[in-house]
Amino acid sequence: MRQPRQAKYSIGQVVRHRHYPFRGVIFDVDPEFANTDEWWLAIPEHIRPAKDQPYYHLLAENEETEYIAYVSEQNLLPDETGKPLRHREVGAYLDRSKGTYRVKASDVH
């Protein structure tokens, strides 16, 4: 049996999408694709990612709105702007301190 790949990004890291104009902070990671085939097939074929890689749950935002995104590792890049996120749910999942995001202490087991 094949082992899942090690995730390149970690919870609390701010990333941006490789193809679309949004950025976000990671709040959860799936070692491999864990969404529906319908969702996966809705992605344009020329940018449809492989399923056998880590997928990240993001508190995402663009110029217009805030939302939750599910993004493959191959479609993410580190966000190096250093700008804080305005997403209203960040505080529910993460603490921001000294320019970084960390899992809330109450969520650590």
C-alpha cells in the first residue's frame, strides 16, 4: 500500500492560489483528496489536480469576499505579502501573533 505524501504546507501558513486571485490561511490538511468526485470533475480539466496529493482547507479571501476553499498542494504557493487576513472566521480556528497564525491552544489535544 502506498503511503500518502508528506504535506508541504502546514496549518497556520498563509498561501495563495497558483491560478486564481485568492489567498488564505490553512486550517486543516487531508493527506489525499477527500471530497466528492462531482466537486473534482467540476474543476476545468486543464488545471484539474491529481487526487494523490495533500489537499488543504483554507479560510480564503479575494478582493470581494471571504469563504472556505479546498485546494490541492500543486495549486498553492506561499503568500509572501505579510499582509494579515481579514477573514472573519480566522479567530475561530487560529490565533494571530507576531505576524503568524497558530492553532488555538484550546484546540490542541
